[in-house]
Amino acid sequence: MPVTVRIPSYLAEFAKGQTALVLETGARNVRGLLADLWKEYPALRDRVVDEQSEVRQHINIFVGEDAIRHASGLDTPVSANDEIMIVPAVSGG
Amino acid sequence: MPAVQHVSPKSGDVLLLVGTMKGAFVLRSDKARKKWSVGGPYSVGSPVYAMAFDTRDGRNRLWWAQQSFRWGTILRSSDDFGRTSTEPEAYSVKFPEDSGLALKNIWQICIGPQDEPETMYCGVEPAALFQSHDGGKNWSAVEGMLKHPHRPKWVPGGGGMCLHTIIPHPTNKQSMIIAISTAGCYRTDDGGATWQARNRGVRADFLPEKNPEFGQCVHKVSRDAANPERLYLQNHWGLYRSDDGGDTWQDIANGVPSDFGFPIVAHPHQKDTAYIIPVESDEYRCTPEGKLRVYQTKNAGKKWEALTRGLPQKNALETILRDAMATDTLRPAGIYFGTRSGKLYGSNNDGKSWSVIMDGLPPIACVKTAIVGEGGGKGSRKSPSSKKHKAAAPRAKSRAVAAKKASGKKRAVARAR
């Protein structure tokens, strides 16, 4: 099934210059989707998740309009034609 | 974003590497050290707690740790003083998955011995020591430190749970002393296989047990220029000297306005000589009485004298962090420090007089020095990833390879002999 992953411009250089990545995936949840994303664009992995495969603290992932932190985390389901957004949190100083 | 400028040092020039909370700067001067040109900022907007310069084996390689609160922490390097730099596709300093740990920051980059030009070390948060034996391409955690039995009892300090000081022994490659906040000093005498707490005599005022085996909040340690067994230690309360490589420590806070502070550096040539910048109390953490004073001892801590010429003695409420003071290796020695208020000070005469080198920087986290071409080469060696800015580096080898290197049968810390 096709799923679109939107990434911030900072990450585009690690994804062949693209900010909208269309993946063909059989993943049923965000965890599986990210695993497919790393296969296609391996340089994104360490920038989005840490050594324990946890999403970095100041990065948010949305499925549609829902932040996965407030859903089921990496087990949040994904469906065909979903739009996934990886966005840096508004934080820092 | 600010315009990035570059410096073009020549062999023999002095470099000042300045890591700030908003990027890295590279300053250059000739040996007079009176006028400085400024390169940077590099890694604009990112905290840079660690920098180093590798002149071994013909290199002139700049290293820095770029921390991003969003994207994690990476090591970057440049063979042209920052003009172009590496940005590895896969991060090179990473904890093994089964450690349960994740890298927060790199606090120290330590260039290995001259006769082992591929050896480097990193001190990181959470507290661990990493090593590379291929010039910084691949890194692995030193197992003896990663799996230290004290680890579950270590408690983070205000700066986090960081391994911030790495001091290889200059003649015994089996020996190295490191410092962790808040755990204290640990020394290996077997190339990194095992590490023993070396804190006897160092107090921990913030613990129920004031003289524990470990748990001290050591802020910085520096080795004497002439006597490799003599170490100086600035503690979270307490100023100490060891004459036996860290086995025991004696209080040397004689005549200083406060024994609280962060940096301590030994003179690069003169024995028994070291520098500190006391700050007032662990709650206030500013220079006492609004006076910015560097204190120098020339007799291993029996007496300290204030060095103030050129430093503000009114309304100078400054904080100088643990890695924000350094010396160069010239004669007379250059001594430099940076403040959290973004001022960079320097002396080109062993501390006798001081001047502002730069003002208006972001808060300064680290200051390091180097002499270009000191290793005798022409700087022709290529960086671990030699593609231009943000080009992809070779991906890190598998963890199995890294782990094999880490276990390294007595080669752990320091491929060491």
C-alpha cells in the first residue's frame, strides 16, 4: 500500500532532496513503516530515532493529525494512503 | 543564519578552538598571539561541547561534536579548518543496543598518542568511554567502563551523567585516568579492561558519606607538565593534588577565595604550575566579588596567587565551564578561557597579562588549542569522510566488528602498547 511520509527540510538532504517520500509498504504500524523508511533512506534513521529505536525526544511523528505520543506510540496503526509527518518539536532556546 | 567565515592558517600558526552553545569557532594567530582571525560558526545553532585538532601522521584535522536537541549528537571532522566537513550518514558514536543506553552528548574528544596515529577517544553522556583505532571512522564503547559494576549507583549532576575528562598516561600506555560527574575519577592500569575508583581524599559534601569510594563530582583533572604521577583536580567543592597517579589526593585550596570552580589546567612546560578560576559556591557559580581572577600556583598548590592584569576587577560576574580553559604549547605559554557570557580571554605570557580576544560569542562550553602542522605533516591526509560538507561518510561497520575491537584482548583503551 502507498503511504506518504513528509519530512522537514533539514532531513531532505538525507533523502535525495525530497520532503515527501512515497513508500510502498506492507507495514501495519508506525514501527514497521519506519523500518521500511530506513531501508529506503538509511541516513534518516539515526537522526529520527536513538540507539534504542526510540523516537528522539524533540521529534514528533503524526499519523494524519494524530501525534503518535498520544496514540499508541510506534504501535499506532497506519493504513493505505495515510500521510505520516516527521516534524521537529517546537523547543530549545 | 550568520555568514560563515573561514581562516587560512599556515604551518606554525596557533589555533583556538571554541565550542559554544550555538556552534563552533576556529581562531588563528601567528606565534605572537596578538591578533586573531575568526572562522565559523560551524554547526550553526548547535551546542558544541567538544573539539580537538589532530596533527598526527601529517593531518591537520579538526574534530568537533555537534549536539542537536532534535537530531542527536554526531562527530564531525574537517581537513580544511572547517570549510568542508563530514556529516556521516550513520552516526559513528553509538551505544550498543543491548546496553539500554542512548547517546546524549559528547563531552570530550581526546587525540591518542603520537605513535598511534589512528587512536582516538571520546567521553560521552551517559558516562562512557569510546575508542577508535581507525582514525575516527569507527567507534566502540570500552567494555570495562560500559559494564562497570559501579554504574548502577552513579547519579547525574547538574550537567548530566557525563564522562568529561580523559587523560592517557604519557609513558605507560596501559594507564589512563578519566573523570565522571557524578562518579569521580577512575583509572585503568590494564589497557582499559578494568577500572578502579581513584577518589581517596576527595570529599563529596552533597552525600551522606563525605568520603565515599566513588560518587564525587569531579569537575576537571589535569596532569603536571613534568611529573606524570602528579595530577591536579578541581572538585565540586575542593581543590586537590595527587602525587601517586590518583591513588590519594591532598587538599591544596591554600589562599583561594573559593575552592569551588570548574576548570583546572596545568602549565604545558613548567612543573608544579597550574591555573584555576574559582567561582563562588555551587548555588551562585560566579566569580567572587565581581572580580575575574585566574589563580596560579607555581609550587603544586602550596600557594596560589591571583593573576588580574587585563582582567576586569569590577562587575565581572562570570562563570567559566569545566572545559573552557586551555593552554597552548608555546614558550611562553598561551593561556585562554571563555565565559558563559561569551567572552574569550587570552594571555600570551604564561598568564602575566590578559586581553579580550573576542566578545559577544554565545555561551562558551569548550576552549582547545593546537599548533598547525605540529605533527610535521602537510595536512594531506583525507578526512574519514572526505566528501564536501554534509556528504555521506562510509557507513559504520557492523556492531559485531565494533564489539570485536572493543573486546580487543587488552587492547581496549589504547591499542595500548
